Amino acid sequence: MRIAILTSGFTSQNARSFLAPLIRCRRLLEDRGISISLRSAPEEIADGPILAIDSRAFDPILDRQPDLALGLLDRWRRSFERVVYCDLTDSSTWIRHEVLPLVTRYAKGQLPVDRTVLSRPLYGRRLHTDYYHRANAVADDAPAWGAPLTSTDLAKLAVAWNSGLSNYMPYGPRITDLLGRNGLASWIAAIPIAFHSVDRARTIPVSGRFATRYGRASVAYQRQEVGRRLELPAKRLSKCAYFRELYRSAVVLSPFGWGEINQKDFEVFLAGAALLKPDMSHLETWPPLYEPGVTYAAFAWDFSDLVEQVDRLVADGRTRTALARAGQERYRHYLLSQAAAEEFCDRVARLFGAKTD
């Protein structure tokens, strides 16, 4: 199985998270007969068995020159056995519907468990923005709606791997970027990843530092409400101060942003704190890091139990510690263990192979 990947390289955190596990597991993949080659421009793409398209490399062409982009996809569809579009956007429901007729498979790091929600238009193109628009009349200055997908479209959707399989140490993303940009990507696996003890002193009961200003009111609403209801400090911290706070925090809030999964989630797992997020039960993702009541604590999207959940976790040290420990151990397993690396290779083989999951 030879896979050519059209990619913009390590230019964004989502792209780094997509490429890093492929680089780390390259030898394991080769042992299975799967070879990976990276291509930086459409003109470098020739005929071959399998083409994977990193959306960060292709979406700018699709946005600026849609006819050219769709023409390229049509040509590649005819010259490759399989074309897999790898959508690296954050939201589980943000889909570039125009490419679906021209690709074999459409992969995302996260998708809704109930794919049929994509059969209707979603306000803001996200489940949570659609929810707050309908439930709380939150409106954007320039409303956007997701295009409804057909059953044929839905059948092409597949879960790849989420953005957790990267290095989220304080300077991990920057080092990964520098190695990738300078032709030293093979060294990515050598970057150490340290986990902080769950049992260390936690002098800050609750931490919730996150951006609340977005270009879309429907995206900002959840974060603004969480901050308002809990009266969380809004002052921005330096990177070092931010991580020092995480290491001393008992509970850390991580609301949705452009998507459900945030970089903060993985930073919290590394820090050994208990993660508190809006309910993620609508989401299918891999690695399966989000198990409510086990690896993270969930609160309702309508905030009806938000304060109660925070008070419970702060007061109940045993439950909070068990939650933090399980979340950290689950993340450690999928990030560092040999068994998880083998599972990742299985996933690559299925995703880019002839058969669907």
C-alpha cells in the first residue's frame, strides 16, 4: 500500500497532529507494507494507488479557485485507485460537501455518532452552534448553514485520528513545527513527553482560562456563558504561567470552540488535573479519550448542572483524583504504548484500504 499525501506540512497544530503519528509509526507501517510519501504541491502528484489530501493544503485552493480545485480532484479520481480527503478542521460536522462526489472516502478526526444529523442544515455548521441558535436564539452577523448530505455522502465518512496524537508539552508544538519545517521530521518521536503526577498538590480548585472572542457569536456563546456563570478570571497568562497554573489546578474547564476537541484537553491530561467539558456523548473519535464519568466530567449544554458539577468535583477529592488518573492513563496509553501504535497502524490500513470501517 503506497500512500502519497498532499500536505502543507507542519504549518498548523492540526496538520502536525495529523502527520506526527504517521512519522512516529513509519517503520511499523513499513513492516506492514504501507509506505508514506509527502507531497507539498499539486503538481508533484502523479498516478498511484492511493492519494491522501490534507485539507490544510487543499482548502485554500478550494476557496480561492474552486473550479481548479474540483478539476484537480476529478483528474486524481481517474488516476488513483483511491482518493481520501483528510479534513483537519476542528468541528465534527464541518464538511466540505463539494468534494464528496469526487473522493473515495472523507476522513475526519471526529464525527457525530448519529451521522444523520448531517442530513439537515446546521446553523453555523456545528452541532453546538445550531443548538444555541435554536435554544437561545443566538445569531451570527453573517449566518452560515451546512449543506445537507445525502445517504451516498454519509457512506463515505470515516473517523481517522484526532489531534491528540502530538506533543502538547509547553514547547512541544513549536519544536515539532521546527523539526518538520527543517527536514528533521524523523526526530519528532524523540521529543520527550512528560506527565505530571495526579497526586501533586493542587492549590487552585478550578482553572478555566480560554478565549471568548470569536468572529461568530454562536461559537463564542458557550465559552462566554461558562465564564459568566462561574466568574472565571479572564486575564491572559504567559505560556509559562499558564502551564504552572495547570499543574496546580484540581479541575480544568475546556468548553467547545471552533470544534469540540481542544488542545487544552491534552494539556490537562498531561498536567494530571480533572477535565470538565460539555457533554461529548454525541461524538465518535479516535483515540477514544472521552468517556464521561471515567476520563472526564461532563456538563449539560444548557449549563443546568455546570455549577453543581464544579462544586462536586472540588469537594470530592477521591472522585476528582480517580477521574484525573483515568484520563491521564488513557492518554498515556494511546500516546506512548506499543499496543496503541499497532492499533494506529491498523486504523491507517483500514482508512486507506479498499474496505470501509
